[in-house]
Amino acid sequence: MKIVVIGGTGLIGSKLVNKLREHGHEAVAASPNTGVNTITGEGLAEALKGASVMVDVSNSPDWDDAAVMKFFETSTRNLLGSEATAGVKHHVALSVVGTDRMSESGYMRAKIAQEKLIKESSIPYTIVHATQFFEFLKGLADISMVGDKVHLPPVFFQPMAADDVATALARIAAGKPVNGIVEIGGPEQFRVDELVRRRLASLKDPREVVPDPNARYGGARVSEKTLLPGNNARLGETRFEAWLTQPAAQIPTAHAQATGAAAGPKGPAAQKKAS
Ligand SMILES: NC(=O)c1ccc[n+]([C@@H]2O[C@H](COP(=O)([O-])OP(=O)(O)OC[C@H]3O[C@@H](n4cnc5c(N)ncnc54)[C@H](OP(=O)(O)O)[C@@H]3O)[C@@H](O)[C@H]2O)c1
């Protein structure tokens, strides 16, 4: 099958393209770096020509509330229009577990808008809700600074390895559209503040992590279970301690851009610089 991966050069996208190719698919990594831009439309029709499936794992380069909303709305509208013309049979999009419970966050509002456009379109679809990526834990610390300390709500989450996200997406892309949401998550639950503390310790990052019930998660108030997937979630295999021993975990900024939570007080450019 020809499968176009929008955002195919990103953290998840590059892993997904490799896995799809290993499974014998013709996988196309589509992003501005490969000449495909879902905002301007450049290269989109050409990339989607003859494709059966499109997987959208792109992310907005700018995280201000208005900018991220504009990105996901424009990009998704352009994608759905071009897919209809090209006869694409399955639109797969990656979103975040609990998105609809975190509408206080501008980033999550943009993901909700993206999902609404997909649900209202005529293209069969599968929306994949993933929990936070292990690769994102340092980025989460970076956007949760109060003074020189990391303030995080002591709530539960069930994070997963980016590699397991890509494995699940590869399976879903090759399967039938569910016209609904599939949740994926990691094999273990942790408290957010505790795991970020462990991640920073593994990087010898001296920042103190403060459990703060008033702290927001990427701009949204969260309760104990807001970030947890439901009982039917498909779980990845990689446990946190095993992931820590992998080469990718030795890189502090494996993924400095903190996707999966809303932008903090700083924009992504500042976050990138900060990490
Ligand atoms: N981090 C988390 O914990 C988490 C959890 C659940 C879900 N998610 C979701 O996962 C998705 C992917 O995240 P990621 O960390 O893999 O992203 P990423 O590494 O930041 O990659 C973003 C990708 O989007 C592409 N892109 C940017 N602008 C584009 C445009 N105009 N047209 C086409 N492609 C464009 C980039 O292309 P270039 O390289 O060419 O710039 C890049 O390939 C996001 O939608 C996020 O909401 C994240």
C-alpha cells in the first residue's frame, strides 16, 4: 500500500515511515523538509496521488493559542480536501489521550478542532489518542518551570515510548478505519511529578521537581485521572526503566519540542532554546 506520513520527518513520523517500509509498504515521508507543506498546499496533491492511507503525525511549529489553532485547522482542511481528490481511503491522525478533558489548554483546543474536522469529513478515519511520550518528559519539565523549580501536578499518567507509538500507528494504518478513537498508552502508571524527577535524575539535571496540586498541565487543570487512558487502551511493551537504557534516552533533548501538552508561557522557539 502507498501510505503517506504527514510529519514523516518528526519524532513519531520518522519511526513510523521506517516501520511501514519494513512491513513492505510504500511509505512517503511528507513534510516541509521533503517539499510537502499542508499549510500552503505545496506538494500535497502529488504526494497523495495513488495513496490508500494518509497518517497525520505533524505538529505546529508555533504554539501560541491562535497559531496552533490556525495550524491544525488549516492543515487538516487542506489534507481532507486533497485526500478526497486523490481517493484516499483512510485518514489516520495522532492526538492526545484526554484531549477533550483539557480544553482549558489552547493546544488541546486545537487538537479538538482537528478531530472535529476529521469526524465531519467524508473520509473514513481512525483518530489515535496516545499518552505522553517518554521522550517528552524533559520537555514537560522545561514548560513547567516556576522560578528555578519544576512545578507539576501530582496526578497519574501512563506514558509510552515513541517507538511503541509508531508500532501501534503502523498497525492501525494497515488496518480498517474504525471511524472513531483508539487509545494507546504505556504499560505502567506513574505520578507525573515522580517520573519527571526520575527522568531529570537520569540526565543528571539538578532541577528540583515540586509536586504542586495547583500546577497546571500545559495550561489545563487536571485531576488525578485526567491523563489516564481507558480500560480498552492498547498498551505498548516498553517499560520506563528499559527505555532509559536505550541510546535515545541518553539524549537530553531527544525531543525538546514539548508536544502533547499545550505550550507553556513561552512559545516553542523559546522552549527549544531553553532545553
Ligand atoms: N509528545 C507527546 O507526549 C504526545 C502525546 C500524544 C500525541 N502527540 C501528538 O503527536 C504528534 C506528533 O508529534 P511529534 O513529537 O512526532 O512531532 P515533531 O517531532 O515535532 O514533528 C513534527 C512534524 O510536523 C511536520 N510539519 C510541521 N509543519 C508542517 C507543515 N506545514 N506541513 C507538513 N508537515 C509539517 C514537521 O516537518 P519538518 O521536519 O519538515 O519541519 C515534522 O515532521 C503531534 O500531533 C502531537 O499532538 C504527542
